[in-house]
Amino acid sequence: MSKKRQRKRQQDKKFKRISFPTRSSDAIKRLQEHARKITAEGGVVGNIEKVLEQAKKLASEARETDPNITKIYWFPHDQEVRLIEADENTIKSLTGHVEPFYFDSTAEIPVPSGIAIIRPDEVGKLEMPKGWGDWENGKEL
């Protein structure tokens, strides 16, 4: 074996091998399990006041990062944060529906969330996601 190969082998032995899931579905399952664990440990789910606290935190962060947000609506739920942000710099809905992005819980936000971004002139006009209620259920944050 050449000296170059021997050196390479010695270097390889210095580093531990990291095993990653072979299928992306396994990686997603691991991440979802981790998110469920965070949710359970967070003690937020099932407590609407704590969910509201997390909603206000997300709304505050959104306003800080995007000055074009004119209004943020919270749709009360005790299992997840549900927000709709009215932003002047987003495109008009092509479907006529509010289409939220969903996020699992994290250490910073220990509750799952659904966040949608729409144009200010679409507020009250777009069809709401299933289970979110009507526009009248929304509370401005």
C-alpha cells in the first residue's frame, strides 16, 4: 500500500462515522418525533393563554423582520398557533384560499404553527383553511 493511502486511512480513523437515515422518510419521522417531544415538554399545547403568548412572540418577530406587514390576525386554537399576516409585498392569491405554511414545534416555539401571508386587500375575502373558523374568529395582534 502506498504511503499516501496509508496516511489517508489514518486520517479516516481519526473521524467518527456519523450514521444518517438512508431514506428521507426516516429522517422526517425522526424530526417529527423530536418536535412531538418538544411539544410535550413545553407544556403549551392545551393551554390557550400560552398558545397566545407564542402567537404574540411570532407576530412580534414577523413585524421586526418585515416592515411591510400591515396587520397580523390570530385564530385561537389550543393545539397550535394560527396566524395570517397581511403583507403588501406578497403576491395575490391565485386560488382564492388562505394557504398557510405549517411548522413543527421547536425549542424556541414549543407549539406547532400555521402561518399564512396574504395581501392586505384580501383580508376577509379569501376562503379560510379547514378548521380555522371564519374571518370573524380572527383577533388582530
